[in-house]
Amino acid sequence: MLTIEILNEQDTQITAEHEALMQKCLEMAATLENVTGEVVVTLVDNERIHELNRDYRGVDRPTDVLSFALNEEGEDEMEILIDDNDFDDYPNMLGDIIISIPRTMEQAEDYGHSFERELGFLTVHGFLHLIGYDHGTPEEEKEMFGRQDEILAQVGLTR
């Protein structure tokens, strides 16, 4: 089971249907990837995602989506050995997905599809990053984007 929290920290109205769409996309992705846990999706403006992108990735510009996985070791982080049995009663915290709603609107228009299609795409894209997918090489990109298309097709969000 996937537990999802959606936080709207920007001014654009997000409807209950938009939130339901994000939940549906995340639940489908979790089902197809056989993943359980907790995910927090935070909707922000371009200024906030620019700050986060600069502060955490060293990229001084806004972006569309950021993912902060809680289950992966970062560079220069020490591995902590813990008896997994100590955590059986706690949820698997997958991480945070941050989505810029203004950027989502801009890209939907640029790509000639609906806001809902772009919102679903960014939600799934962020989730796949949380569980270890990446697109740093052509092979990784092919795998990740193929998986995104499969998930989006299952929820009816095709191009």
C-alpha cells in the first residue's frame, strides 16, 4: 500500500480532481513497481523550486520536478547498519516529490497536451526517481521513459 500526502504551497488552484489524478498515478506506479511506503508531493511555484534546485543540486534555475529519496545513500554519507526488525512497525518513507505548478502549465502548453497529462507525467517521473530510476545515460533514459509511458497509459494519460 502507498500512503500519499499532497501539500499545495503555491497560489494556483489545484482541484480535488488534480489531487486524485496524482494519487492514481502514484498508486499505479507503486503497484506496477511492487513498492509500498509513504510519499509526500509538494506543489510549489517557480521561485521555490529554483531555490531548491540551486541549494540541493547546484543548478541555478527553476526546474519542473525534484525528487528527494530517503532510502538511498548520498555521496559522503556513512552507511548506518540497523537491524531491519527494529523498523517492522514503521512505514517505508520513500521521499518527497516537489512539482512546480507554473512550470507544469508552461510545459503542457509547450508540448501541446493537457495540464493533467503533464501533471501526471511529472508525478510519475518524480516517483520513479524516488525508487531508483535515472536517466543519466541513454540506456537508463530508455528504461525510465518507457516505464513512465507504461504507467501513464494504465491511467489513461497518453500523448
